[in-house]
Amino acid sequence: MINYFDKNVIQGVYNSNEFKGWLLSRRWFGDKSALSNLEFDIQVQYFEIIAGRIFLTIIEVKTPNYSKTYFLPLIYYEKVEDFLNSSEKTHSNILKLTENTFSKKLAITLENKQKVITLNFVEAELCLFFWKKMLFDARISEKFPSLNLELSLYTKQFEDEINMKKVQNLIEAGIYPDRYELSINQLGGGNTTNILFSLNISNKRDPDQKPISYVLKSYKDYSVSLEPSILFVLVKNKFPNTPKIYGTIKVRDKETIGILENVPNIGNLGDIYWTELNNMITTVFKDGDEDYSKFSDKSNTSQLIKENCIETLKVSVEIGNYIKSLHKSLILPEKEEYSLESVDSKIFLKNYSDRLNSMISDLLTNMNEQPESAFFNLPKISSILIDIKDIIERFRSEFKQLKIKIQPVHQDLHMEQILYNIVDGQYNYYFIDFEGDPQLSLEEKKGKFPVEKDLASFLRALSYIKFNTLLIFIEQKIIRKDKYEVPEEILYNLYFRRAARPLKKILDSVLNVLNIWELKLIGKILKDLDVDYVLITYFYIERALYELNYEILFRPNKIIIPILGLKEIVDKS
């Protein structure tokens, strides 16, 4: 059956509206707003079938004015259990794979007879079968040169015994696969631009030895990868806890798969902020009818936060300086692309203002094309975007500095990009995913930015946590069980319809605590940093606009969160 699938057949399938819609549902697929009408073409640039069921493809998504290329390995199957390892045959995993499967009826001709088959494709990276074949099957790796594939293991850059052992372990697992047991676990809950997994390799002959873990990364954007060179600069500058790259697989000389160090971690910083805040709110505000007016007093609220958000306050004091240290370590003066520069502020802000205004115009156009009954078509929401345009222009015209310093930065530094571990009561922080801003083109990713871009991205996470916490509280304590009410609508009323807002005063107290929580943490994060608040606001707006675009496409009920982030800027300005 597999022999009847060639490049032309697959390209036809890829250009069906069903497949385009499936692509748009992938977290890693970019430019969703511009492509949501499905009026784009897909060209298969690279096509190979490996191990009988792995369809290794590079696709180019094209419109008359747009082009982007993706690494897209898929596994073809008739029954999902056919290629799964025994450890993968759990109900939850099979359900996940089935839910992520693209299916289409296809008519093919077999022995002069037409037959209708069901074509099932699942993202190959989700399955151990793909990784075993690509990394540890010598029969396949021997064919790599003829397939325009290249597997590189970096042994020379690691002189210490621990990292040499990890690389050696990879080599031996490829030479003697029967001696090793492999398992994978998806990282980031699938909510990552690149697909990430932890890979555990156990030596069957030494069951007492702990498995060695790695991070497997599939670089979905098929372009020159920035991450290896950035990690090289960080290692050279001795930035602590920099993840190391042990190897890569290239397709046509571009990295598509990375094998990285699995740094020891308990979780990401967002876990700390989210857990302590929600525990505080649910523990303190138990009774919807109780009087909590004492929390209108700032000193009472500050004491409440001090007692309940101990770890949050601690990491907020530290993380600003760690980000500052990261920015210093990203500078390598002898390399022009990693040097620090000063640019004309008027030119820089004019270009960036044009960019933000273009984003807002595109958002307004896209929103107007949606049904009039859509929540985000309410006039007060559109007016927020128009007000933001005015604020951008005012900030630009009032900016006094003649020069702005720009340099390499992380570009996508939200809380999930910072892992942490605790050793002897001290926090170790691990910055990951140096792929650049996923919304930018490759040339833009190679560009330099003010350090405020990273800080604004990090601070946006506080706003997201604040409003998500408020939504949960509304759902649990405010919504009346005898009526159909939506938490997002009540939150909208709280900010936009004073006459329709809930009468319970507890909501004012909770909101006041959340606002003071956010402001207190912002102050601690930025305390020792020499930054410009106007530039932070510029990039904060940019981040909120990206979020709004994403929510409109995939979680329309959540657009209230970035909208309120923008409204707060309008109100403060």
C-alpha cells in the first residue's frame, strides 16, 4: 500500500482544505490570522518515506505575497497500535494520538481497480517509533547521505567526563540498540512552538544505573537555526546553566532535530507564580458574603502577599538580575552579530510604531470580517485598539533619548522559557529555547533589540496570570448556579459596563489584591535594572497584540485577557 504514495499524491492531500485546516490547528503553525481563509498553496519541497511509514517532508506554505517553510514528518497508519511501543499503548496516549490525527478518504487504483482507503497521518515526533528510527537505526542512518540527511554528534566541545559520557551513550545506543531501552515524554504540554520531548535511555545490562535523559527538539520552522550559535556564545561567556547541544539532524543542510541537555528542573517559573497566587486567593476569599474591605488598604494587602507568596517574591527579586546577566552574556564584541550597538531613536521608534500600527490594522480588519455577533466585535473592544494607536504615537513623539541601545536578546522570554531547580535552598535558573520570536521572519530574528523586549514579554505573563486567576475566582465564587453565566462576560462587565457589573463587593477586594500583587512584583523584577519604561510599554503592547491575534483564532473566549492588558495601558496613559 505504501508504494502508491508518491510526492504528487501527498502534495494533493496537503492542498486539501481538510489538511490546511488541520495545519492551522497545530500550535507551531504560524501566521494563523493571515492564512485562516485557507487561501494558500502547499508545495512539497522534500519527500522521503522512511521505515515504511514515516513520511519525511519539507513543505512550503505560499500565497502571492507570503512564503514560509516547515519541517513536517508524519507517520502513516491504519491502526494506531501497529507502530506503538508497549509503553505507549495506554488509553490516554492512544486518545491523544487519535485526537491529533489527520484523516481523509482517498481513492487509489490498485491492479486496475479503484479502492477507497482512509489515510491517517499523525505528527511523527509524538511517537517513539520516529525517534528510534531517526536516531538509533543503523540501517536507516547509513542511508542518510543519499537522503540529504546528516546526523552530527558534537563530541569535541565537551571535555568534561559527564557530558562526554552522555554523548557516548547516544553513540552506543545507535550501534547496539538491543542493549538499550528508550522512552519519551512530551514536554510543555504541547503548548510550544517547537515540539519538545524528554528521551530516557536505559542500559538493559545495567538495570541499577539511572537512565540518561536528553531533550529532543523538532525545529518546525525550516530555516537556519539560531539556537546552536547562541548557545555557543553563552557557553563561551560562561553563562551559568546553559543547556548544551549534543547533536543535530539536518535535512538539506538545515537543522531539523536537536538533541540537547536535559537540565535538572522542578518546573518553570510560571508554576511558582500561578500556584502561590491561586492558593492565596482561594484560601483567603472563601465566603462571598464576608466583608473584605480591609484589603482596600495597601498595607494590609502587602502583608497578605508577603505571607502567602514567599517563593514568588524571592524569585522576583532574583530573576531581574538573572535576565540582566543573560543579556550581558549574549554580547560577544568580536562577532558583529553579537555586538552591542546604539541606533537613532527616532528611526527605530518610527519603524517599530509602523509595525505595531500595521498589526493593529490587521487585527481590526480580521475582527470586522468575523460575524457581528462575535464577542470581540463589541465597539468598546475596537476602541481600545484605536486608543492604543494614539498612545503609540504619543510615546514616539515624546521620547527624549537620542540613541537606543540594541543587542541580541532572547526575544520570546516568557515564564515557561525559564526552568528552575532548588539546591540547598538556592534557586538555579535555566533559560531555554533560543529560537527567537516565532512571529518574526528569519532576518528579523537575526536582528537586535533593546533588552526591554525580553522584560516586557516576561511582565506580560504577570497580567495573564492575574486575569486567569480572576476568571477562576469568578467561576467558583461569583457565578450564580441557577443562571447561565460566563466568567469572561462578568469580567468584561467589571471593566466596561459598570451598570451591569456584579454587586458583590468581594470582587473589588480580589481585584485590588491582584493589582497590588502585580505592581509589587513588577517593582521587584525591575528594581536594579537600568531600563526605559516607554520601551517596555512598546514591547508590552506588541506582546499583547500577538496574544490577541492568537486568542481570536483559537480561544475567542480568552481575548478578554490581552484586551484588558491593553486597556490598563490606556487607563494609565
